[in-house]
Amino acid sequence: MICSHNSTLRSAMKLDLSEKRALVCGASAGIGHACAIALAHLGARVTLVARDPTRLAAAVAQLPKVARANHDMLVLDLSDPQGAGRAVEEYIAKAGAIHILINNTGGPPPGAMADATISQLASAFSSLLLSAHALTQAVIPGMKAEGYGRIINISSTSVKQPIPNLGLSNAVRAAVSNWGKTLATELAPFGITVNSVLPGFVRTDRLTEIFKARSAKSGTPQAQLERDAIAEIPVGRFAHPHEIADAVAFLASPAAGYINGIQLPVDGGRLKGL
């Protein structure tokens, strides 16, 4: 049993999201889609965001239904942060406040930091940080009015321990984490928390692309590279997307109201540091 702030006892965590609306980016596949499913299972009305309307519609159809309303989709191109922000503002004006925002976009291409061009760095900064900022600004007024907000950034363990040959991601995701930490301090008085989830190696198309690129560059077979990576993970395997989504769903819930400004690794214990 857990003693709550008013000294009464309760028997279960408050995980119910049946009165909440969530906006999940990159939700047509992978971790984003798994997050949408997890939030829907807790009762949230979920709006899925991605660029491809066909894939989005198929992803929406896979979500568990909620009692009061159907789930929804919003076609956005997060490489245009200002346009995406305006689109979300217009959507909120019609659909109502967003209580949960999951900032999640595909990572930039692999490669050494020293080889990255200015254009590549600017593009990564725009898609990962500026898009998250634009969407966050769009949802903040509604969260303040509702007295409830959960902004969760899907990042990477590279925030704590840079990953070889992912120079652009290492650099920009660290900036996103400090952006989120700053917002966490600013928004907490309004009942809004801001946290980041740092996935380790997860069985997604993105991970496959990374290992293919490493194999092409090194000449080492992809299967061997994957075995070597798994050997560094104490639990002895890659994660499944739903395992990342479960952590996200908890942070989105009322039960996580006192968790704010953290960088949560979900990596099977791979990171060496605390």
C-alpha cells in the first residue's frame, strides 16, 4: 500500500487516461505506434501523427477503441516545424486540448560527426528539436488550462553515452534533452511534466538501417555486428517497441505526476554509467 499526499491509503496506481487526449508523433510504425497502442489501452483518445496518410490510417485501425470517442490521425511533415506547429494549433481549436504529447521523429542518417555537413546538422536540428518545440508550444496553452500535461520526448541513450558513427544524433539529441530539462522547470507549476525516454537498441526498421550501414562501412556481416551489440546488453537481447511504450505510458499517467525532468534509459542495462 502507498500513502498519498492527503494521508489516505490507496491500493493501485492511477494509470487511467480515459479523460485524456494524446498526440503521438511518428506513430505509423515502430516505437511511436507502440506508444499509441499503450496509451489507448489506458483509455486515452489518441491522435496519430506521421507523413503518410495511408500508413497512418492503417495504424489507427489497429488501436483498441475507447468508450467515448474514436482515435484520430493528423498528417504532418515534421521537417517543417512552423507548418507543423500551425497545423497542431488548428487541430486543437477543433478537437480540444491535448493532454499528452509524445515527441518522436526518425533519427538523422548515421556517420561520423567530423564528416557531417552544415546542411545535415541544420536538418537534424530542425527535425528533432525545432519540430518538438513548435508542437510543444502549440499544446502548452491547453495543458495549462486543463491543469494536466505530459510532454515526453523519445530520445536515445546517446544522450548519456555517445554511440559510435551516430554523430548527428549524438549532438542534437543532447540538445533536445537540455531543452526538455529547461521546460520541465518552467512548466511544472502548471501541472505539466517534461521527461525524456532513452531507448537502447530496439527491434525497429531504424535499427536495421543502422546495422546495415555499419556492415557496409566495416565489411563485417550484419548478423555478426548484431551479435556483438547484444553481447553488451546484460539482458541479452534487443528491446521490443512495446517495452519502450510501457515506460512512456507510465510517464504519461497521473501516477507519474512527481516525475519531472528526467532522462530515463530503457536499454536492458547497457549503459555503463549511473
